Amino acid sequence: MKKFLPSTLIALLALVIGYGAGQMDAKTSRVYELRTYTAAPGKIEALHARFRNHTLKLFEKHGMKNVAYWAPSDDPLKANTLIYVVAHESREAAKKSWDAFRVDPEWIKARDASEVNGKLTAKVESVYMEATDYSPMK
């Protein structure tokens, strides 16, 4: 598996973040979080279902803004990868949101129900990003 996202995905990511977030004040401490999930073998559809039916609304409940979600269209990533971006007001807000999300009884119930036949993820990667001073979204 490649370690870096293709340049076209990075360009699309920048476009979607700019569109989804709108113009921002240069003083903002908003951060974006790029997350890449590698599904356990045979579990990508169940992972998509969990996000579709539960996770997105729980992220919003805990102060995370859903920006965009992608499924790679080429093999080998097509079979096991989910990529998404959420926005947080700050790194502190991100920590608080994730801490609250992880102990939310609704999340625990959804997670446990979706993992009756085994964990859905084999690996989760997270990268926090801030817009550069020359970014169009600034």
C-alpha cells in the first residue's frame, strides 16, 4: 500500500475543504483532521454502513464538522480503505470531542453491534492539518 495519497486526491481534498468550510478568518485556530481507515479483511462494507448509519451524526453531536468522505476507486485501496476529513475548532476541541465520542453510550452500542463478527478496522491513521497562510480558504 502506498504511504502517500496521490496528488489528485490531495488536490481534491484541498478543493473540498475550501468549499465545505467556506472562507475563514486568518485568526482562527480551526484544524482539520485527515483520517485513513484500513478495514479488516472483508469488512469495508460494514465499515461504510457504520459511518453512514451512526458515526457521522455522532461526530456532529460531539462538535466535529463532517467535511468529506472518500472511497478509493483503484485497487488495492478500493477493497479496504476509507478516507475522510473532519474539522475542529482547535486541537483542544478535537481532544475533547474525541474523548466524549469514545465514551458515548450510543457510539459504544453502535460499535459493539457492528463488531459482533469481529473488528471492522485493522489500522487507523490520523493527521492534523492547518491551512497555510497562502491557502485560498484563509
